[in-house]
Amino acid sequence: MFNFLLQGIFTGLIFSLVALGYTLVYGVLRLINFAHSEVLMTGGFAGYFFLHYTIGNHQVPSSLWATIFYVVLGVIISGAGGTVAALVIERFAYRPLRRRNAPKLAYLISAIGASYFLLNLFGKEFGRYPVATSQPFNNHVVVTLWGGQITMYDLVILVATLALLFSLDRIVYRSKMGRAIRAVASDMETASLMGVNVNRTIASTFALGGFMGGAAGFFLAINQGVSNNMGFKPALFAFTAAVLGGIGNVRGAMVGGVILGIVMFTPIYWLGQPWLEEVIAFSVLVLILLFRPTGILGERLGRTA
Amino acid sequence: MSTESTVPKRRYWALNGEDARRMCTAIVGGLVLAIMTGPEGAISDPTYGVKTSLLTGHVVGYFIFGVVLGCLLTYRAKVKDGTWRRVRTARRRTMSERVTAFSSIWRYAFLAVTTFLVALISLIFADFSGPVTRNKMSVHVLEHQFLYTRTYGYLVLAVALWFVVVNQVMQLSSFKLRSLPRPVLGLSAIIAILLFSLTSDPFLPARFSWRALDPHASNSLFHHWTTYLWLILGLAVTISWLFRRDPIDGAKPARRSRALAVTPEMRIITYVAAGFIVFEAPKYLSLYWQISLYQQIGVFCLLAIGLNIVVGFAGLLDLGYVAFYALGAYVTAYFSGALPLHPPFQLNPFFIIPFAIIIAMLSGVLLGLPTLRLRGDYLAIVTLGFGEIVYVLANDWTQVTYGSAGTGAITNFNVHLLGINYVWNPVNPLSYYYLMIGILIPAIFLFDFLNHSKVGRTWAAIREDEVAAQSLGINALKYKVMAFAMGASTAGVAGVFTAVKVGHLFPNTFVLQLSITILVLVIFGGMGSIVGVLFGAIVLQWLPSYLNFHSYFGYQQADLYLYIGALLVVMMIFRPQGLVPSRRRRREILDAEEGLGSADALGAITQEQPS
Amino acid sequence: MTSADPIFEVKDVTLRFGGVTSLNNVSLNQERGEILSVIGPNGAGKTSLFNCLTGVYLPQEGSITFHPTQTKAIKIVGRAPHRVAQAGVARTFQTSRMFNALTTFENVKIGVEAHQKTGPIGAMLKLPRTRHEEKFSDQRSHELLEYVNLTHRTNTLASSLPYGDRRRLEIARALGTDPKVLLLDEPAAGTNPSEKLALAELISRINTELGISILLIEHDMKLVMSLAQRLIVLNFGGVIAEGTPQEIQENPLVIEAYLGASDEATQ
């Protein structure tokens, strides 16, 4: 049982990374970025190619320093991949509509269109079946706690996501860019009057969320391999996590991911059917909407600081 | 024109960075299209697909396409903002003024020469559209064209058309096309279309014989779908021309004066023509197209007009529409005893329809109420999740659905009433088609009535300004949930039809991507316009099969969603109102872009809570 | 103050947005059939008061009762806006909010239809009741357009109406809901003097002929003084004065409140 709990926590951390992408974009544009799952996938593919061309079929590196090297570089490269994907999406599916002041429905439709386009473009170019990724470290069990096993993979996720979440939190609440993002989130017009470059700020929001999503894609790629639809389900869960934490709220997304992970995986211990996790996640989403639509920590990116 | 005098001199070639950007975008678009139509890659050689697409001759056509597109876009933009409008000192004479200035002999000489040219063009056209096996374009071959019946068809059409045009332009006689009684006009247009569609069929034998029209003959004319394409397109144009109404005063002024007013006889003619096509044409199709007419087009028309209620009428976004479709289908399976769970009583599929409606509607209400209470845009992702859940349940919950192994046999439609005993048989796909028509046509009319009733106006009000609508006592939530549930129940009915035809259900029929397909049918045609949505459904459901059948343009069935995704983005950027937009919806979108009101119902609808 | 037959009874309403108090302990009564005007400088909380009265805002404290003396007194606080409107409170908006893509006639018709019973089934099948209601709403909408003198604009798109006509259309649309009280939020803003005159005439006609109580926010003092039977002056979210136009004009507090915003008062 503890094993499931641990699995929930570690998967939940990945959800948190992805949920940040949703929450940042929602906070700024008040839109659900339907193409975020493809950011995840692009990050995964970037990670795959990095590992494929560096490690390839060679022996899995065993030294700690090699692990750190591959993981750090992998996260950066995947994050960059995710950033590029997010920027491309922003540039082609959002900005032309923003320039025309299009209704919200149009954004949602063009985002879902961009999502399907990227999904199938990757499928066309790289095949439509999952491919295993070269492992950057030996995934052995490091610690056993009350029957729950913590593997190397779990440790890497824990350290890397915490580092990423911490730095994102610093960026959003301490840096100049973060201040611009929060300003645009709370009032786009006033912010632009105050001299904030709204277009650039929105792009940087997408880039930040994209980096986090890409990094999450890297971890998913190591664990499950890459395929063109690897992003869909995690993204759906991550959205649930974002709503759970209060959409638009950065810290909420972090907390929401972990809570959702726990809530999703622990019951599987009793129920035994792994496909039920999706049903649970969905029920959680509907229940939050019913009883606490603003999430655990409340909404509003601009006002939580 | 009067404003031009006040504007200082304009530079004719005022190209700027914006134009360069536009051109680059168009060229990149062309290159992306080249990649889209290029070969499949594989992860073992990740650059193969892009390399082959971009570094071989394949790319040239798409590059040129991109450049042409860029030029067109630039032209459109420049004309729109007035940069490229020529400053005219004197009014240019129109073509007709120049021609009518000829003296009478020259007039007839002009007529003779141009008629000859037109005939020649029609010959070349006949040559090109003829059977593929012959050499094209040589004088020798053109001569031989007269051995073919098809040539005469083109000749008659071209010359007739030319005389009509010349008569209008040169005023050879006092006869005016518009003074013709409208039924005659409509009828002759339809005859012309019919003639054209028959003639343009490449399967037309060298010597025309009535046998070519016999649907049972092996090389029958009507085996080929292009005939119908032309028929449908021509009729669509004719109908839209006949039914064009006056713009409401104050709206954008029409460029031309209106062609015709809708008169009762006009309506009757179009209905008769449309009815003829809908009921008669399918009989002449090959079995392949008869099947897809039901399974690909009919069912999807029903799904599309259902989703249109949600997206077009109510301005909401439903990305899990296929879930309700699946629900309808599995309800059918349940009441047919095809699931592990046995029903209390087995039902004839006709009696399952009400159950499917009620169950889909209930699930729509259950899903819509908590979601719509909060924000419209949450509905999109909640339905996305719901679509996935329904798929997962259908696929994995084997105790209830048999999972991916597929359900047992589903009872076919059958009638045993008053001595009539008829069981629908898959061998004859048309029997299903007519049944589908029997439900589709009433549905079209009912939804059209709905749109033009109090309910439709209320939806329009909510889309436009929810706060104002509420201040009039309109319960926005109720109307949104109503639209959502009505869309869902339509999908439920479509599910029954699919289940019965397919016989055994497999979860893969209801993948989530199908929702996006249905969405694109609605968006492409024009959300909120039933005619548009039907147009979108027919064209977009037919086109992939057609392209796949002939493997044109390097189209592969696996890439369908690639094109659909791209189409959605392109439509949203360039023509969000769709190709055949509803007038109300188009105005709303344009208004919203100017900052007047909104064009969807996705805003917050709860009380603005001071926090 | 107590009144014999009030239509609105507002008691100690307080509304805060975050740290900003928009309305502070506002209490007022409106008599049935009365034209009551709420005036005050910009940001005094007039529109917030309207939003509370129509259920759009939820005040943190206080109660608002519609028809307080009748047996079926209606508590407005906590009621959804559409249910407030159904009870007989109609309003117009400061920046006019038309359904721009619809015609003038359709705009009014939506107002009339909002209270009809036709449901989707009836609408699809054109049942007898639907036809009957449709006929009624057509007729009623024409009457209302005639009442506000917009017959010549029947088929004009609302987005292309001139400003003054928009105001009248908004009033017609509100009248379509058969209200007992009409809340007008700066109906004369942006209209020219002759339109203003026609508007004043229309408002007093609605009051006397149709017997509808009117609550009016307006900056144009001339219009207010000629129309209103009683005035309430808000400043910084609180009521600073109340009385007949005469009394208000002589009230030193009001003069002081307006001195800072003199250009508005003399507008």
C-alpha cells in the first residue's frame, strides 16, 4: 500500500510540473491551453533523442556523476524542446487570434487544432508506436520504507522536480519577469499601460510553462518510453491537478499535483484495476467543480504573492 | 471614391515588414504542407520524412503554392487597407460599355469570334476531362474529340453559357435573364448542372447510350462519384443563390443588388431538386459509396447537427462528444442483449432510440450542471475527460462491456407490424440510408425551428451578453445545460444507428479523436448554420475517402488528424465563422472582434463575488 | 424613515471588494409608483447599488427586500440575477448592453419572451401554445417599439443604432419583461439635448401611464430635478442626503460633495 502511496507522490510531482503550464497560461490569458499535452510530448522526444545520441545502446552509466550529468542536461534539453513547442503554439495558434481580438471559443478550438496537428505530425515523422528510451541511470531500488520501494528514478524525480518547482516559484514571485507575468495576469490593460510588453510577457509565460512541461516529458520518457500520444493522459491529469490546486495559482498547482497523485494511486491498492485511476481522476475533477470550484488554495495568479 | 481625394498620394508599392512577414508565413505554410503530404518517417531515421519532403522535387509545387498564397494574401490585405487602390481620375468604362459601343457588324463579328473561341476552349476542356489513357493536347486529338459524345455536352453548355453572358453584356436583344420567370431560371440552371455533371464524368463511353445511365450496368456513369460532386456543388450554389436574402439594413451593404427574392415556387423547386438528389441519386452509386453514404456521411451529418446545437447555437465547446455517441451505441447493445449484463427486456432497435435519447440526455445534464455552473471553458476539458473515461470503460470494463473483444450481436432494425415484416439487411445499405434520411430530415427541420424560436434567440442573447440576458430574467445555466443535453441526445440517436449497422461494437469505434472530427465538421461548414454544418459534414467526410481511394496528393488515411488539426487552426485564424456561415453568428464574431459583446458562452456566469 | 407602501426596502447594505468598501451601510426605501433618483459623484457607489439590487453583486451585510409589505416579500440578497428579474426588477446598463448581432425587434422580443413558458420541445414542434406565445410576443414587441418611438428602426441591427436610440431600445427591452420597477443607469449619458428631452418625456410616461416605479441614476441634474420626486445622494458609498429636489439643492453637504466634481454637476 505504501508502494502505491509513494508512486502517487512521485507521479504527482510530474503532474505538478505539467500543471504549472496550465496554471500559468490560465492565470495570464484565462484560457485552457489544450495544446499543452504536445509540449510534454515534444519534451519527451527531445529527451529521447538526447539520450539516444549520447548513451544509445551503450552500457547504462553507473556513476553518480554521470547520472547527474545526464539528468541535468536531459532536463535542460527536454525543457528547451518543450519551450520551443510552447512558443510555436503561442505564435501560431494564439497570437494571430489575439491580434484580432477573437472570441474565447476560437482560442480553444485553435489550441485543440494545434494539439492534434503536432500530435499527428510527430506520429507521422517518428512513428506511432511507443519506443523505449535509453536509460541515463541504473534504476535500482535505493531504499525500502515500510514495504514501499524508492528507486533511483523516484529519487531523481524528487530532487529534480523540487529543484524545478523551487526555481519556478522564485522566478514567478521574485524576478522581474515574474513580476511582469503577475502584472499581466491581474490586469492586462493596466499592465500594458504601465509599460509591460504584453506579447513578450505572454510568450515568456508559455516558455516557462513549456520548460516545466518539457522536463516532465523527460521523466515520462525515461519511464515509459516516447510515443506521439504520450502527453494526452498526463496532461488531462495535470489539468485536474491544476483545478484541484486552484487554477491560476502557481503554488496551488504544485500542491494539487501531489495530492491528485496520492488520491489517484492509493485506491488502486484496494481496487486492483489500474485503469480505474483515470476514472478516479475524472471523478475528482467533477467533485472539485461541484464542491470547491476555486480549488484548495484559491485562484488568481496575481494576488497570491 | 470621394475619400481618396483627401488622402495624400499613396505609394503604389508600399511593401513593408508586415508584408514580408505575411509572405514568409505563407511560404512556411506551403513547406509545412509539403511535409504533411510527404512520406512517413520512423524514429530510427528521424529526419527521413522531413528530408524527403523538403529536399526532393516534391517540395517545388508546395513552395510555389506558398508563394502564390502569399501574393494573394498580400493583395487581399493591401486592397483591404486601401494601399493598392488605384486613384482614378475618370471613371473607367466597364467591359459592357466598351463592347456595346461597337457598331452592329462588329458586334456580330465579336460574337462569332468569341463563340468560336469558347467552343475551342470547351473542346480542350473535354479533352482534359476525358479518359486518362489518351494523349492530351494535340490538334489531332482535338479533331477526334468529335467522335465522343461528351464533347457535344461541353459544346452545348459552353455556347449556351456564352450566349447568356454575351446577351447580358452586349444587349443584343431586349431579353433579360432576370425577367425570366424564376422557376424557369432555376430549372434551366438545374438542367445545365445535370448536363455538366453527366458530361464531366470520365466514365462516359465514347458513344452515349442510355445504358450508361443504368445503375446496374457494369461501367455505369453513376459509379463515379464526381458526377455527384458536381451535382451537389452546383445545386448548393444554385440554392444559395436563389435563397439569398436581403441584408438587414444597417448591416454591411451587399456588393451586388440581390439576385432573386425567395418566392414560394422557388422554394418548391429547390426542395424538389434536393429531394430528387437525396432520394434518387444514391441508387446509382456503387456499393462502396452507398455504404459510406450511411456510415461516413449520414451518421456524421446527424452528429454534426447535434454538436452544432452545443457549439453553434449555445456557444459552448464539447470535446468529448463521441462519449454520448458511444453511450447511445452501448445502450443499444445492452437492450439487444449483446452485453454481459442482461437487460430486463429486449427491445426492437426502434424502441431503443427513446432510451438512448433519455440516457444520453441525463448524462449530459449530470455532466453539464456542475461544470457549466462555473465556467463555460471548463466544459471543454471536462467533456474531454468524459470522452476518455467512456472509452476506457468501454475498453477495460470487461465485466460490463466485453472490452476490446467487442460486444455480441446487436439486433437489426426490424418491423413487424400490421402484416408488414421487414428486417434491415446489411447487404442492402440503402435501406439504412433511407432510414437515416427519415430521421435526419425531421431533425434538420426541428433544429432549424428551434434556432428561429424563443430558445434560439435566447441562446443568441446568452452568447452575446450573458449579464444583459440575465437581467431580463433568462436563466443562462438552464439554457446552456439544455443545449448540451440536446446535443448529447442527438449523438445518442446516432449511436443507435451506428450500433445497429455495425452489428458488433468495438471500443475503437469511439476513440476520442472522433470528437475532434465532428468538431471540425461543424467549424468548417460554419457553426450555427445548419446548412453550413451539413455542407461541412458532407464535404469533409467524403473528401478523405475520396482522396484515399485514389491516393491523390500523397494523402494517407493515417494523416487524417494531421489535416484536421491544421484545418482547425487555419479556420480559426482566417475564417472563424466557417465557409457557409450563419448570418447571426458571423455578425457576432465580427462584433466581438471589434469589442462589442462576445460570441460564445464561455465567460463566468456566477455572481461576481466580491472577495 | 418609514413609508406606507414601499417597493424596495434596502437596509444597512455593505459591499466590499477586497479592502475597498463600495457601499457602506446604505439604507433606502422606494415608494410604489415613485421616481426615485440616486445621484452622487463618480465612484460614489451608485452602480454598485444597482448591481446589489439586481442580484449581480452579493453584499456582505444588510438586506434588500422587494415588496416588503406584501405577504410574498422577496429577499433579493442571495438570489440569482435572473430570478430577481423574474420577480419584476428590470434594469438598463450604464454602458448600454445590447445584443448587437440581433435586430432591434429581436432585442425587444427576447425581453418579452424571457418570461414565456415555451420550452425546447414546444419550439421544435411549433405546438399551439408556442404559436400563441410567438404571436403575442411579436405583437407586444411592436407595441413596445411604438411606445418608445423606435418603429422606424424595427429591422435595424442593434450595433448600428445611434446612441440615443440604443438607450430607448434598452428601456423597451426592459419593459418587455413586464417589470414592477425599472432601474435606469445613466440613461441620458451620451445623448444630445433633444434626445434628452424625449427621454425625460418617455421616463415620465412610463411612470405615469404604466405605473412602473423608477429608480434612476443620472448625472444630468436638470433631468433629475425635473423627473425625480425624491433624491438620494451617495458619496463614498454612504447616503449623505435624502429629500425632494428642492431640499437637496439647498443641502450644504451635497453642495460640498459636488464641489470637488463640479464639472459633472453642471454637465
